[in-house]
Amino acid sequence: MALWAQMTPQLQFLSTQILNELYPDTFPLDVRHYLASWIEEQKWENFDVDNMEQEPQARRLLDQMVHLLQEVAQHNPNVVERVKLQHISRNLSVFQQQPMQLVRTVRDILRKERHLLTQVGMQSNFPPFQQIPQGPPATNGTPQPAREDGKTDVDNLVLKVLEIQNCRQTLHQLQEDLNWEKQEMESMQGQNELDPQHSDLVTRQNRIQQLEFNYSVCAKKRMQLLQEAVCALELCQASLILRIKSWRWEQHRATIGLHFDDNLGPLQTWCEQLLGVNSNLRQELMLVKRDHGVVEQFHTLQESLAHVLQTLIQNSLVVDKQPPQVIKTQSKFSTTVRYLLGEKMAPGKPVLLKAQIITEAQARQGVVPNENVGELINSTAILEHNTASKSTCATFRNMSIRKIKRADRKGSESVTEEKFALLFTTELTITGCESPYTIQTISLPVVVIVHGSQEINAMATIIWDCAFSEPDRVPFVVPERVPWKKMCEALSSKFMSEVQTQRCLDRYNLHFLAQKIFDQPDINEDFSNMPVSWAQFNKEVLPGRNFTFWQWFEGVMDLTKKCLRDYWSEGLIFGFIGKQHLHVILQNKPNGTFLLRFSDSEIGGITIAYVGPSDNGGRKIQNIQPFTKKDLDSAGLGDRIRDINCITHVYPDLPKNEVFKKFFTVPSPPNPDGYLPFKLTTVVNPGDQRSSTANIPPDTPMDMFGQPMPTVYGPNMNPAIFSPLPQSTPPYMPEQMSGQGPLYQSPMQQAPSSEEIDMEALEGILSSFCQNTNKDLN
């Protein structure tokens, strides 16, 4: 039953056409399912379907199958299913007169299943629509390109066509020999009319009978090979179409920064080879009609080849370069559509590709709509062949949406949540085909805006659609809620892609983000399986703020990308951490110690938290007003850190001028026209109490969640709070946290023992940060 166990998950991805061809009416899917173990235990491959002496064995198998199916029906508690199985068992009597046909049917089904599983990559645990398997990793960990898609299967198809052609040539030779022998026979009959038992005449008759038998066997083999080749072509092409869908899916997921290989060369080669095989098979089928007339299965094979050809032609149109997924009206944009069978198009009349914008509802209908919902400018382009790249593309270089017609919105739905798409259609003729074909494809979903202020919210719609939609969905359905762990993957991947860095969001950053989006700053549990909604992501404003979670997160990405990439990549920015969690990090540090963190109260801001003196002679943590992109454009972060006198050592205890000197601006030389140069200097007023947190109590250690240490850490601590995500820990933070006891000892108190509190999680982040900073100095 191992084969059926592998096959069952793939059924949902197969089209109705493929399923009907795989499991015909004479042997429905129900039989394969209920008798899976018994079917796979029989020796179907040991039969010679042309050997009538094996008919009794085949009839015994048929009787056993009917008996087993009746037993299954009898014990099935579902009345509808029981009646259905009884009806199927009676219909199996169609094989009573030709039991070898049952053997052939079951054998072919098992062969097709194995072939299909090989095609979709089941043997490598890659189900359809997931990422295309890659080769083994190189020594540097970079995956090597996968072998050329479908090469082995196409080669087998080509060999099958050659076998059919050889069979045809053999038939031709047999026919010539037979014609010659019959001619000689007629001549001999005229000479030996009185002696019909003449030895030469008898020999000639025997030879003619042998040639006729050989001709009959070869003709039957020819049809059998044709049937097998058409079946193999259908399965190979089904696998190709799955791979094209997989390419489109990866292109969609690339929006959030996932890896995407945009090379369409192997898929184009595969398409062209299958078109060639289809053409050869159609030619061989017509030669069968010429030689033998309309034989059994002729029309079935002809229809199958025509359907496979149409499917291939229609699925070979892909959007190579997608349009921007957020499009502002009256703005120019470009997109490129590629036809993978471009080299096979009939020469002559240019092929014009037309584009139009469609709604989500129109995309679901799957046909060219009559109603226009938007006016596109420069919406046509010619499919042109590039000899150098061997690609045939239509490039829309200056397309623009002049106006858009909105659908009626439901409830609080915003215009930035409405999804459209671009539909591309054309009519073309393929060489060797008489009739033209109308083909079409659609782009990824796009959001149309009329003002730049809508762009961030529109991008939120696109990010949610890209990160959480399912493959092969109904356009453009997406879940309303997803587990937080899926959101983590999307946020980290998008952050790395947008900032163009190899340092991802670590588990501490992600835990703070979870506390923020769920408005649970004091909850220390694992948020992985907690559902987060679209409303929490970008409809509801954060508590006490006037912006949503996505608007705030996008602001951080934009600031980091434009002003702080090197600071982030080198581990000089702590990242996402709340004010209330600074106590545990800075509580025992001397005045002037500081760290950098993203502001959680302002969009696109970075702030400096530092230890300063309090009025009563103690210490307190203060936060400098966040610097925005506008601030950092006038004076860089490095220069501002240099200018601020109340900060001296970056956490843990390193001189700021050593750590950040590479970011300092070199003083300008004297101006040749006599003017004295000037510079902007950042000054902080340490006496401003509005930016300070509560004073640091001398005897109460705090944890990184802003709680007194004994109330959180200890025997009741949840060890799964900071369970690592795959690839979520940056170089400065080891997966194995140090358990050596307290990282530092306060001059104001004796550090608690490791038996009193569990500092493991905290020590990991702090010690790693220290090591990374020291490494930068070296």
C-alpha cells in the first residue's frame, strides 16, 4: 500500500482531466482506494497481455477483486458508499469476456502512478507547488542548481517515439515482403494448377501466413506503443504544468524576500520538447489512419493529443517581470510577458498582446470580461523574439492606469484592501497547427491607489496576500487570521530583504513584536500558535498610538534600509526592545553607558537609551528623543553619538569613539572662497526629566520584561518562551545560551546566585552582544 499512501496526497493537485484518464470508468478511483493493499501485492507485471494462455490466471484475479469489493461494501457502515461499491462490483463484469484487459488496465494505472510520483518529486519529499528541489549544498552552504527539469522523462518520450517510428518502418517492410510473396504465389499457382500440394507452393503459403501474423502482431504493437506514448506525454506535461505553477508561486513569495530563481530557460526547453513530441505523435497517428484506416482508439488518441496540445499552448504564457503590486494612477510602470513556445509560433503576422485591468471577482471567472473597470494607457505590445536570449517577450514599457472603477465596499473595508490584476490576452498560431489559439494569463494581485499616502496601507494588503495565501487558490482568497509563527517568518524575511542584510530578526526581537501586536507587554508565554488577524496587522491602531503595527514596522524597515543598514548588520543596534525592559540590561552599568534601539512610540525612529545620574545621587535610565530619517540625513547617527557628551561607553563597556569611529564624518577642509565651514552638533539636555524612566532601585534586580526578577525567573519559568525559530538567530547570538551564572556583579549589591534566579536567557543576549561588539573593535 506504500504506493497508494504516496499517491493519495497528490490527488488534490491533479486536474479532473488527469484523474479521469488515470482512473477510467471501468476501474474507478474507489476500487483503487479500497483494495489498495491487495492490488499492490499482485504480480501484474508478470503477465504477457498478448498470451491467451494466462487468461485463467487473469480471470481468477478478477473474481478475487469482485469478491473483495463486495466484502468491503457489506461491511461499510455508510449506506450511500455501500450501494456505490456494490454497483461498481457488478460493473466489473465488463472484464469477464476479456480478463486480460483488466490486467492491462491495472498494470497501466500502477505505472502511471509511479511515473507521476517521480515527476512531482515525491521521492525527494517535495510535493507539488512547493519550492523546486535544488541540488546538494556546496561547501559554502549555497544550494547548487537542480538538474534540468524533466530531462529524463522527455528523453524517454523521444525514445518511445523512435520505437513507434521503427515499428512503422518494420510494418512497411513486412507489407512489401508480403506483397512480393503474394505476387510470387499467384505466379506459382498459375504454373502448378494441377498440383496444389507442390512443395514450393506450400512453402510460399506458409511464409505468407507467417508474414501476415508478424504484420498483425507489429500493427497491434504499434497501436499499443502509441497509447503508451500518449499516456506518458500526458503525465510528463502534467508535471511540467505543475512546475510552471511552482515557478509562479515562488515568484509570488519573492515579494516577502524568499528565494526565487527567475530563470525560465529550462521550462522553455521542456515546453518546446513536449510540443515536438506531440507533433510527432499526431503525425504517427495520421499514418496509422493511412495504413489501416480508422482503427479502434483512433479518435480517443486524436482527442487526447489535441487536448494536451491546447493545454500546453495555453499554459506557456507567463508574466516574466511582474508589474509593481502597488500602482498609483497616472504613474508609469512596466511589465514583461513571455511566451515559452515563442520559437514555434507561425511566422508572418505579428502577435499583439493586449492588457486590461480586472477585479478580483472577474479574475475568479477565468474568462475575458466584457466590462472594463479601468482605463489603461499603452496597453498593447508585440511578442518579439530575441535571438540572443532565445526568448519571446512582450514588454509594456510605459503603461499607466488613467482611472479605476471601484467595487462596492463592505463594512470598514478600505480602498487599499481592494485587489485587482492585469489580464493579458492574445491569439496566435503554432507551426504545424491549422487553427489559431486564444491564450491568456494574469498578473499577481495589485492594489491601485490615487495618492502616495495610501502606499503603505496598500503594501500591507500585498504583504498579507503574499505571505499567507495558498498555492492554486481561488483568486485572491487569503485567510483572515494566521498563527503568529507564520507572521514571524514573514516579518523576518521581509526585513532582511528590504534592508538587504544577512542579519535577521532574532527571537527576542520577535517576542517583543508579539507583545506589541497583541498588546500584552507583560505576557511572557510563547506566542507561536496565537492567531493574529488582518485587523491587528493593519486596521487597528496600536494602543496609545495613531498608527497600526504594519505602519510602525514598515517605518523601522525604511529607516534601517536608508540610514542604518551597516549599524544593524554589524550588530550595533539592539533592535526591538521596550523601555520597561531596559532596566535589566543597564541596571548595574555606570553612568554614560548606552545602547541603540528602535523607537516603539514613533514611526521610523531610533533612540539612545543610557544611564545617567538622578537628582538624589543615584542612577536612572533616560531615552533621547528618537532620530528620524530627516534627522539622520542632516547629521549621521555616528556623528550624533560622538557629539552627545552624556554617553561615553556603548554597552557593555566599550568607548564609543572606538566602536563608532568608522561612522564619523571627516571634518571639511577650509573653503577656498574664504568662508569658514560649519557643522551641526547634537546637544542633549540631561536635566530634562520627560525623557527618563523611573530611577533604578539599588537593591531590586529587574528582568528584561520590566518585572522584579524573582517574580518571573526561577523554578516556574517557562523554558519555551524563547524557543528559537529556524534561521532566526543572528551571528551575535548563539543558540546555546551560557549557563555560567550572573554575567556581571553590581558594585551596589552582591549578585544573586544561580539557584535563586535563572539568568540563562538574559546572559545569552548580553554576552553575545558584548562578544560581537568586541569583535568589531578588533
